[in-house]
Amino acid sequence: MKAAVFTAPNMIAYQENYPDPKPGDGFLLRIRASGICGTDIKALAGNRPGMQPPMILGHEMAGEVIDSAMPEFQTGERVSVAPYAGCGICKFCLEEREDQCKHKTFPSDGAFAEKVSVPKLLAQKTAWKIPASISFEEASMAEPLACVVFSMKSCRWEPGWSILVVGAGFMGMLHVLLASAWGASKILVSEPNPVRRALAQQLGAITHDPAADGDIAKWAAAQTNGSGPHVVITAIAIPEVVESVIDAARPGGVVHLFGGLPKDKTISVPSYAIHYKSISLVGTSGFRTRDYMLAADMIANGTIDLKPLISNRFPLANAQQGFEMAKSGEAMKVLLLNE
Ligand SMILES: [Zn+2]
Ligand SMILES: [Zn+2]
């Protein structure tokens, strides 16, 4: 099969004769659309110990079933599937924390390829049929949306709340869309890039330019009758900026550290904000199956429209270019497509 193989740090080699995945107890998926994610970019730089070359990257996918051992999934059906599912029987799974499961089931390989083999357990738990009205491109974004569903749920989100999203990259923007779908009374976004600010405004946010509009926390307070937003999402990886917005949440509010900081980085937290203002500091990465299924339903039913977030499309053969674009900071979501 054709595959875009991660062969060495910062190198993607397009290969036409990569070994086909073996059909197992689930089905083979012919991938039609796959998204490049921040995790893939970190892995390509060689910064992920568990993801070393040679391997195929990519975990956001949608395509067609081409060979199935499962009667529920027939050849030709349009399907999207999550990149993992919890084992279901470990203590973390039983505590509904599949994101922490150490025995996850994965597809045979990464999604930047023509085909991938989906094991039965993963298919049973997460595969969903894409309605005719929804494109492969939209369906491939169920995984990042699932991560944002988990993020917002861990903030104990309620309709009518206000939210400040710091950093309007793709994941920040997904928080904007989900907050809007879930009844936010006010959506605030702080973002230095004017193109991204303009898109955030289009999606219903009031925006803050850190270079011109001063302190984020003061601005957010002024936008919320002096109280501060109920939820603050840090969708960036700059420790100083994270520190500067912990006190931006209203008393009793929640600050979510969504953007992953390097392991060796520490941040300092104003203890009075936790104690006297009763602000909760939370964090998640990844998703649980229930978050993934909710994200899939929202996409399938048209409850959330992710199309405005697709900025670039490249054929799989030009995956290297796709990565360059994704790294440039100019892109929102870059998709790799198979005909
Ligand atoms: Zn992702
Ligand atoms: Zn488990």
C-alpha cells in the first residue's frame, strides 16, 4: 500500500510498496482523510520517546471498510474510528478513566497511509458510520473534538457559562465551537495572530490581542462584569502565559491546562486563588470512549460544524509538505487525503 512513513526526525518518506496491514478480527479501513495533529508534529521532531522511526504517524481518520470480519461493518461502508479504546476491565477503565488505561487497543498502524487494520474491540467500541451528509474530512475530526468534549466536561461545564480560551490554534478553536454549541453566554479568546482572531470572531468570540489590549485577566474581568469567566482554557504551551491566567477565572471557576507543557517545566500558582477564590485547576489529555461517541454524534447530526477549521488539504504523497504547513503556524487543520 501507499504510506507516508516517518523514517527519521523531520523526515516523511512517501512509499508506494509499504506492506499491507493484515485483516484481523475487525475490519480493514481504506483511509480517505486523516488529520495532522500537534502530537504528530512533536513526534516527527523526534520528541516523543514512545514514537520512534520508522513508523507511520496519524491518529485522526475516516474512510471506507474494504474487508470485514464483522457483520456490523460491510465493505463499502463509510466509517470513522477512534485511535484507541480502553481495555474495559482494568481499574482505570472501571473508574471511567479509559484515557489512563495501560492496556489500550490501537489500530495496526498510523493513519497516514492507504489502509489500516481496525481490531474488533476498537471497532465495537468506537467505529461509527458516517451519514451521507457528512464528509470524510469532517468525520476525521471526531478524535480532536472528543479531547475537547473531555476537557469541557472536566471543567463541569454548564449552559450559560462564560469561557476564556487562551490560544486560538485548532484545539483552542474547537473549544470555541463546543462552548458555542453548549450554550456559552460569552466566549472570550486571547490570541496574538490577527488571522486567527478574525476566525474566532467569525465563530462568535470576542477577541483580545495580547500586544495591544493589555493584561488578559484584567480584560477578561472587564468583559464579564468584573467577575471573570467561569472557565479558562489554556490552549498554548507557554508557561508564563499559563501562570498569568490562573487568577483570571471567577471565584469558584475552573482553569483547564489543556496545552501540554514539557515534562521538565513547572509553573507557579497563586495559592490564594485556589484557597480564597476557590478556583479549581484541572487538566486532561486524550478522551474516553463516551467523549468520542458524543463528538461523533455531534458531527454526524450536524450539531457542530467543523468545516470552517479545515485550512489545508494535501494528497498523501505530499505529506511532508502537509507537515511543513502544519508546523508553520499559518494553518488551522491540515488534512491528508487519499482518492
Ligand atoms: Zn489528535
Ligand atoms: Zn483498561
